[in-house]
Amino acid sequence: MPLTMIRTGESGKIRRISGKDESRRFLNNLGFVEGETVTVVSYLAGNMILNVKDTRVALDKSMAKRIIV
């Protein structure tokens, strides 16, 4: 399921990242790699605040949809 389906406070393991090579590379540079655990911290103004590799990252929902957990 896409990352956008996870509720606040829940975690999921990244199974796959879809999209163009450029988008996948961008997410990879932020720490979103297959096998890594990601936690949804909160939703804020249409964006998601995520915790990955002990770092908080804000992604818009269109980018978060590309992360499959």
C-alpha cells in the first residue's frame, strides 16, 4: 500500500519505490531505500512529516504515494 495510507504514529517497511528514475534517486538521497522503516509523524497542510533513518523529512502527498510499504 502507498505510504499515504498509513496513519499518524504508525510505521512501515519500504517495499518498493515507484516513479521515474529522477524521483527514485531523489527519494533515495533522502534515505527512502527498500528495507528501511519509515514512521509517519504527522500530516501538515497536505504534506507528510516522516521519520526515516532518525531524520525528519517533509514530503508532499504526490511524492509519498510513490513509496510502497
